[in-house]
Amino acid sequence: MASLAARLRGIVAGVGTGGVGGAGALAMRAAAAEAGRVVPSEAARVLGGVVVSHEAGEAIRVTRHYPAAMRHGRVTLGDVLAQVLGAPEAFAVLARAWPSSPEVAGAPAPSVDGLWLLDLETTGLAGGAGTQAFLIGGAHLSAEGITVEQWLLPGFEHERALLAVFAEWAHGRGALVTFNGKSFDVPLIETRYQFHRTTSPLAGVWHTDMLHPARRLWRLQGSAYGPAEGSCSLGTLEQRLAGVARVGDVPGAEIPGRYFQVVRDGQAGPLEPVLEHNRLVLVSLVLVLSAAMQRITHGPSGVREAYEALGLARVYERAGQGAEADVAYGAAIRHLERVGRDPATLGEALRRQALLRRRQGRATDAAAAWGTLASLRGAPPALRREAREALAIFHEHREGDRWAARQHAHELLSDARAEVREAAQHRLHRIERKLQARAGADLLGSTDRAE
């Protein structure tokens, strides 16, 4: 019967290109740790880095600088960096829209000074306690370019050293920017610090996850042929925003298996594409950050599509800038009305504008948006129903126009949902009683005047 070690080696030898996690990742890590064949100095030489020693072990640091004159797709990094570093107000909007934790939500919005970026490559794509970050990529920005620092784990027994040298680099820096870091990167690396009973350098740091504004701004891609539901992966965004086409990029699902193979046989060469993948992620993250900040800086007049204007309005609204949000909603509505397409998106823009105005106490302006939505042909029934209900409430209780309230309530009697019909019937009964009472009072008044 084969020993446990032999069976674990067989698991590692059978690693394909798919991502691993959970028990599979634990088994691979155990087998790879037993092999322990990576020589840090040799791996550093192959990858163009240096060995950083620590009392807890060793880590490999690789540094790459991307100058401002370098092109990334259709843009130069200098233009991208000028937008990021020269628009602190725009970054403050993003930071206020998505505060990283309740502790920082009430603090002043961070500046772009000391801004840095983070991306991890891990032993599994699903996260969890059994997943480790074997590569930590960090980037800091200046007018001269983007400098990427990477820390590579030469063996699982060196994890404490890796975390320590990264913490030394990250300590005292400014706000953090990631892409899907709120759900994956940050919780994962903080778990590893907790595992080793050490303090995470990310504790209390203001963190902006660019996945959330990217979804607002670019999930719906407008075109001459109408909207299309689009992916918001970083690869899709870099191609859409700047025409970036990666050549020879290693697939993300293949990365964990590559690392296990390297730790098992000691040959670091297969990790060079992984490090390059990580560096390109960080450079493209700067591109996405710059594009979002550019839209915020120029407002609705600077966006390319109605869907960007709609997303920009949602960003403004989350940041507490109601006036700017209302203007952006109006720009999206006007554009969609001119195009004459996509009543669903137009209806959503009208609904959000009406809700915003109602929260601002502008009931009459909100009713104007609800009225346009209620009469919008092709709008989703749920949106038109919400508009009818809002208009019935407005006319009955705000305007005192019970005939108009009766008309909107009557429209809801044909709704497919029974609870909506019951609520409309209840409202109609109440309105009818008020109308009859008013009619009786008017009759008595006219009789008294005649006498």
C-alpha cells in the first residue's frame, strides 16, 4: 500500500490547469512542503529578484518600474498617472461612495498622497482558511511612473517571513486600491496575519475596491445597437477602456497549479508569467482608477454613453452628492430619450431620479419623473407599477387631487400581482369615500348659499 506521502505526491503530479482549493490545496501544500526543493537564491536569480532575509525565514522580492512614457494600449502611463495624482477630489468621491469599513466611514476622505495598490496570487481561487498568498504584489505611483514590488513565497515554511517583509513595506502608506479586494484579497491576507498572530498592515487603512464603481459605470455597455450586458472583469475593462490586449498571459485558473509544481520540483521558471500577470493586473488597475476619476472630474458632459452617465449618477449618489447625481440622471435620461432605445434602462434612470428627489424632499420634482416613467411604453411592468403607486400617494396626500389619485389607483387594478390589486382596491375605496364626503359637503354648501 502506498504511503500517505506517496499519495500526496501523486496528487501534486496530477495537477492540471484548473484552480484548486479546500482539501485539494491542503494536500498539495503538504506534499510540496515535504519536497522543499526551492532554493531561494536560485529562484531569485531566475526571476530577476533578490532574497530578503528575516528571522522567520526568507522571501524573494522582485521590483519592476514602468516609466510614465510607456504605452498601455491606447494610452500612456503618464496621462493615466496625471489624472490619478492630479484629481484628489475625484478620488475622495470614490472613497466616500464605498468606505471600506464603518470605522473609516466617518473619517475625512483620503487623499491621493501615498496611494498604493494590492493584488495577490494564491494557492486557491475559492479562498478559505486553507488558501495562502504565495505572491503579494504592491504598486506605488509617482509622476515618473508605476513601481511594482512583488514578494514571492519560496516555500510554505517561509510564510511568516513573507508577511513580515510585506508589512514593513506597507506600513505608513496611504489609501489602498484593489480590484475585488474587499471580497477576496484583503480578507485572505488578514486571515494569514491572524493565523500567525501578527498585526496586519491593512488594519484601519482606507480601502477602495474598484470593482464596485466599475460595475456601476461599465457593466452596461452602450452601442449604436443598444445596450449589452458586459463583463466587468479587469481583462474586459482594460480592453474596453484602452484597447489593451494581453499576449501570452497565463490564465488565472492555471496559476495555483504552477506554484505547486515549482515548489515540488524547485524550477522557478514557470512562475515568471505569473509574476508578469500580477504586474499587468496592477498597471491595469491604475488605468481603471484613472478612467473612473476622469468621469467624476468632468461630470456627465465628459461621459461617452448614457450608461456611463447613469453609473456616474449612482456613484455621486452613494457619495452623498445629490445635486450632481440629479444632473447626471438627467443627462442619462435625455440621451436615452433621444436614442429611443432600451426603455428598461430609461425606466431605471427615471426611477432612481424620482427616488433621489423624494429623499431630497422635492416631492413635485419626483412626481414629474414618476409621471414620465408611468407613461413610458415598453418599460418593465414592475417599474410602471411603482410609478403608479407613487403617483397615487402623491396626488392623494400631497396635492389633494383625489381624481388624479383615483385614476392612478384604477390603473393598478389590472396588475398581475394579487397584493397590488388588493392594495389598489383599498386605496380606491378610501378615495371614493373622500370624494363622496366632499360631494356631500359641496351640496350642503350650495343649498345654504341658495337659501
